[in-house]
Amino acid sequence: MWRKASVAALLALAVGYLYHGCPELPEQLLQYISPDGLRSSPPSQRRLEQVISDAWDSLITLPTGQWSRVAVGYCQEPNCFVNTSNKTPGVLLCGPVGPKLHEMLDEQIVVPPGSLQEMDEYHLILEYKAGEQWGSTRAPQANRFIFSHDVSNGAMSSLETFVASLDEFQPDLVVLSGLHMMEGQGRQLWEDRLKEAVAAISDIRKDIPIHLELASMTDRDYMNSIMQEQVMPIVSSIGLNEQELLFLSQAGGGPHAHLAAWKGVPDVGQVSDILLWILERHGRSDPSSEADLTRVHFHTLAYHVLATVDGHWANQAAAVMAGARVASSQACGTRAVDPTKVELKVPLSFHSSDSEPRVALTLDPAAPLTAWRRGNVTFHMTPVLVCKQPLRTVGLGDAISAEGLVYSEFKSQPGF
Ligand SMILES: *[C@@H]1O[C@H](CO)[C@@H](O)[C@H](O)[C@H]1NC(C)=O
Ligand SMILES: *[C@@H]1O[C@H](CO)[C@@H](O)[C@H](O)[C@H]1NC(C)=O
């Protein structure tokens, strides 16, 4: 231990010296001196990533009952719910589909005539890393801008078309995404449209699970509205990231609402507290509740948690690991996880909650799935192997949730 500490001090000195002399400090050196690098040196770190990746491949198995027909209402990525292998379920895609997009879609995707339009909508996404240069300007921090010319998504005009197509398509899962596209349309419009959206979603047959992807919300008032207008209790499953999770808690006076923002990797215990609160407050944790929400797929850069009310879902361990595996490969732009291009960022020990009872938990790299129970809710957590040089982060939330759903099984309740 002391030896490691003195090595750290030496390195710090050396780097401090170098840094003053040379502001262009090589990135590898910085990584080496960072606390992550010190905790375990690069060679053993690489082994850990390999161990986790191998464990995922052997542990992730498809559920016994797979979806046969999935209806997707709006997707940012043309192929976000499509796996072109044979097991791919039939997919109905509603959303504005112009000629270019239609050409790019897999043959197995059904687009209802009402969704076809003469012109494509488009989004332009500009992403840069801290320190990148454009002309004489150097970016002080990493950022992403999305410009969209997306008239129909903005107004959600496809939602009614979508719901109307469901009777004929007979899906066994409905996936909704893109509510955030209404955010920029001004308060009056989104308030009205949200009411209509809720009415339309309520028309979907009760025995069909609905997953809503919340990711990409930025407006607290809008988020609040989504809670109040009761979008949450009429869907069975939601997918969100750490920002939306905290918004939800702040909007509804939930746990850790006093946090202004997460610092670094969100604490697993605090995240678990908010997830439990969502399922108890807005979900069906109590069987006598009217709410449908029984599943929350939480994703943040360093790890994912799938929280489910007991008795409604199966294959959760594989589902959460499959979502993390796709995040780890897709961010790097590789087909499979490349253990040399990724790193583990989540601590291997954490707690089940931030308050009592606070159970100490650990993550075993050889079986990278930690599960715990609170009340009527079970949590499944797995790390993400974070891409060191990410190439593709847009649409990652959709991909994670979609993959998680492919591996999930819904147990329809007796009584429906
Ligand atoms: C599609 O599914 C197969 C079978 O589960 C899997 O091996 C493959 O990696 C998936 N492809 C993509 C692009 O996700
Ligand atoms: C858990 O489920 C039981 C019935 O199975 C119910 O009585 C109890 O209220 C539920 N707990 C919570 C916190 O919803």
C-alpha cells in the first residue's frame, strides 16, 4: 500500500513538473496519473475489461418467450429497433418517413401509409471533445448540438396514426420515443399535445406493454408535466438517464431532490433510492395500485440498473447486461466489445441505498451482475465498459433500451 502511495506521489510530482513545462501533456500520461489509473495499473485493468466482456457473452441469453411483433412510434435512428438476424420481431414504425429514410429501412419494417411523406425530415448533430479546434477557437469542454428540421415529430402528428395502426398490426410490445421533440415547440403547444398524447396512449389495449424512452429531456417544467399529465402511470416501462432521473425526483419532491447535479459517477445507492421511489409513487409496486409502470431501465455512462416490480418481468439480468454490452460496443463504433478500447469506471463496491438499511454490495467482474431487493422491487445492476475514444454517442439511449427490451420477457398478469 505504502509503495503504491509513494509511487503516486512521485508520479504527481513528475507530472506537475511536466505540466508546467509543457501544457500539451500527452493524454496517456494524464490517464495514468488519474485516480482510476492508480487504482489498478493498465495491464490488470485490461484484464478486468476482458473478464467482464467474456462473462457477458456467456451469461446473456434470450428469454424463452420473445416478442413477435413490436410497434415503434418514432425513432431517432432508422434502425434502432432492428436486429437483422432471423430472431428479429416484425416491426411497425410510425413517424414521419420520407423517401430517403424509407429506402434505408430494413424490409421487415412495416410503415403504415399514413406515415409516409414526400419530404424527409432531417437532424444535424454537431459533437466535439474538449480541446478540439475549429479555426482559431478551441472548445473549453465537450458538447453536442442538435439542429432539427423535423416539423412532424415536433408536433407529434404521427402519434394518432400510430395508435390507429395498432389494431391491425396486433403488436405484443409498443415502444414510444421522441416526446422530447415537443419541448422546443413552446409551452402552449406541448401542453395541449401532451394531453392528446396521453389520450392516444390510453387507447392502446391494456394487456400490451408500452415502453417510453424519456432520454434527452432538458426542460424541468416539461418533465414535470409528463408526470402530472400522467404519461408515467399509463406506460409499463420507461428508459432514462441520470439527468432525467434527477429531474423526476426534483419535480416530484423525491429522494435526493436537493442535489443540483450528479458529481462524477452517480452514486448507486442514491440512484436506487430514486428508482424505488418512482416505482412506489408512480408505479405498481403495490398490486392494488391503478398504475401500469413496473419497469425502469436506468442508464448512465458508467453503469446501468434495471428496476422491476416483482412478478411482471423475466430475464432481467440478461436484459441489463445486453443493454450495457451494446453501449460498450456502439459507442466505440465496433460490432462487438473490444476490451482494449474500453475501461471500467464504476466502483466495484457500493450500497443498495443511501439511507438505512444500507446493504454493502460488490460487483464480481467474472459474473458482472449485482442484484438486490427493496420492498416489492428487484434491482439488477451491471457496469458499462466505457469507450475511451467514443465515435458514436447519439441515439445510444434508444439502442440501450431497445436491446434491453429484446432480452426482456413480460409476464402478463392474470386478470387481464
Ligand atoms: C442480433 O441478434 C443476434 C442473435 O442474438 C446477435 O448475435 C447479434 O449480435 C445481433 N446484432 C446486432 C447488430 O445487434
Ligand atoms: C408489496 O406488495 C404487497 C402485496 O403483495 C402489498 O401489500 C404492499 O403494500 C406492497 N408494498 C409496497 C411498498 O407497495
